[in-house]
Amino acid sequence: MIPYGRQDVTADDIAAVVEVLGSDWLTQGPAVERFESAVAAYCGAGHGVAVNSATSALHIACMALDVGPGDHVWTSPNTFLASANCALYCGAAIDFVDIDPQTYNMCPRELAAKLERAATQGHLPKVVIVVHFAGQSCAMREIHELSVRFGFRVIEDASHAVGGRYLDSRVGDCRYSDIAVFSFHPVKLITTAEGGMAMTRDPLLAQRMMRLRSHGMTRDAVLMDQPSEGPWYYQQIELGYNYRLTDIQAVLGISQLARLEDYVERRHAIAERYREQLQGLPVRLPHQAGFARSALHLYPIQIEQAAERRRVFDGLRATGIGVNVHYIPVHTQPYYRAKGFAHGDFPVAEQYYARAISLPMYPTLASADQDHVISTLRTLLR
Ligand SMILES: *Cc1c(COP(=O)(O)O)cnc(C)c1O
């Protein structure tokens, strides 16, 4: 089976992990700090807070921005469940903003229009979580301008986008956001098996998220309500979780990070080959916006005739091509429908979903395997 995405673990990665297993630290220790510094330096954010998944990072990002009951959080319907669930973990209300039909990211014009309406009704969002779908950055400058005008905070769900660029900076540098979140799940750009990281420029947000990933505990005397009782002393000053990453995972991440640039290059070469060889077929290829360089986590095509999508999907699967579909619009999930959302609420995301197929896209995809994908697709669409 040729999967739609897969990790690349080298002998060097394995050696790094094995070495940690014999060291003093297995759980969060010096390697986690090194991994945080390395990712922060790579994308220019200042601070990185490593956690056990991007889902956890999104949760503590919302908490650090004081999202709670009575607050509204908006995100894209074209995303994985976690981008919306994180607001619900905090007791906030979630809503969605439809996508742009070209980029499949949250549409800034839709966002502006929805903000105008919300302003007159008095329920503006506290936080907007934008999602860099397939690895392509959202129009962050426009979104930042709206955040200033309407007074909300911005989280970037950059789970697909470590290694990507927006204008002249790297995704994750938080120039136009409060916090950006990466995922290190094996299908993403680099992996720690499970893992994620929240990036920020704000040292206080970083400190708060570090506390929230470890039970809300502090050893900082300044934050305590009484003098320390001794070197063992700590205080819990708010409710946090155990969201820690292990040193075993962190060394894998450090080792993988060294290859990220090459990985993204390779993904672009694969995309270029798809673009050349799929010309003229009744499919729509992913648009690459001029303001961004995508990390190309996914290569989602749209079958022009929605009624044909299932046949093409099944045909690809039948010849050993593990295509997938990203994403089922979150608002159409039963859990979200029970909250009052319905099919038809975000039609652009739904129309996109009805036609979408994610083709294999990963740095070790062999040319012969890509040829097989292309020729199978040509046969199925003839
Ligand atoms: C994968 C993914 C997540 C969750 O990542 P985990 O590390 O598996 O928790 C969140 N948002 C998006 C857009 C994702 O693709």
C-alpha cells in the first residue's frame, strides 16, 4: 500500500533515541528544552512549549488566552476535530467561518463580514483559530488587522505547516498571532510519534503554558502566596494537566528537524510532478498562493464532478493507493450537529469536501510509486 503520508525515521534518529534510553532522563528533561530551543530558533518565535500532542497544545493555548465559559471561539470547518474541540474543553462556545474556495483556508472576507454581524449582536469571538490547511499559511496580515480592529486574539493551528513560509518569515514566528501550534504526529512534517509544540513571542504566555502542561505547578517564589518551605517546595496555583513530552520523543524531534528543509523541498518536487502530469484532467489541483510557501503536508485534489469522487477514490484504493479525504467539515459531525450546526451551514467547505481526495505526499515517496498514482488516476478519469 502506498499511503497518503508517512514518517521517515533514519538510523540516526534511532541511534539518538537509543542513547536517551540509557541516560538519566526519560520523561521531560534537557532534551525537551533543547527541542524547544531548536524549533523556536528555526521559526524565529522566541519561545516553544513542547507537549504530548498538538491537541494538548491547542488546549493550553486557549487556556493561556483565558478562554472560558461565556467566550466565543471561531475556527475553520475544514480541519481536524482538535481545532474546534480545544475551545469546548475550556467551556467556550465554538463557531466556524467558511473557507476560501481557492486556498481552502478560512476566508478573510467571510471572517470580516461575520465579525461585523457579531459586533452588532454583541458576541464577538475572544479567539480565532486559523488553520494552515495542507501546509499553506492563511492570509495572516489580513487576519491580524481584523484582530486589532475587533479585539480578538489569534491562534494559528499550524499542525500542517512547520517548514512553511508566510511572506518573508517562517510559519510559527507569531508575527501576526499570539500562539502558533505544531503537530509532530507521524503523518505530519516531522515526527516525535505523538507530540506538539506551542510557539509564542510572549514570555508570559510561554510561562503560563509551561505551567499548564504540568498540573498548574510552579517553583517560582514570585508566584507563590507564601514563602517557600524548602528546596522541595512547589505550589499549584491553577488547574493544569500532564501534557508533557518525553526526552525520548524530543531527541527524535531534534534529529528530524535537521532534515525538515530537505523534506519540504522534496514535497515541492513531488507537487511539481503532480502539477505537470495531472494537467488537463477533470480535477482541480491545490492552488499555491503567492504570499506563502506551503510546507505541503497534504496534496488534496478536487474531482470536478462530485458524483465521481467515490468511484475514483475506490479505484485508487483498489490498486493499493492509500488515498484519504481531508476534511469532513467539523460542523457536520453528530457531536457538533447536536450543538445546533447543520449540513448547509458552511457550503464552501462542504462542496470542497464532496470532491476532495488527498493523493500520496511524503518525502520518501518513490518516483515509480508516484507514477503509479498518476497513471491510475489518468485511467480512472479517462
Ligand atoms: C493533526 C492535527 C491536529 C492534532 O494533532 P495531534 O498532534 O494528533 O494532536 C490538530 N489540528 C490539525 C489541523 C491537524 O491536522
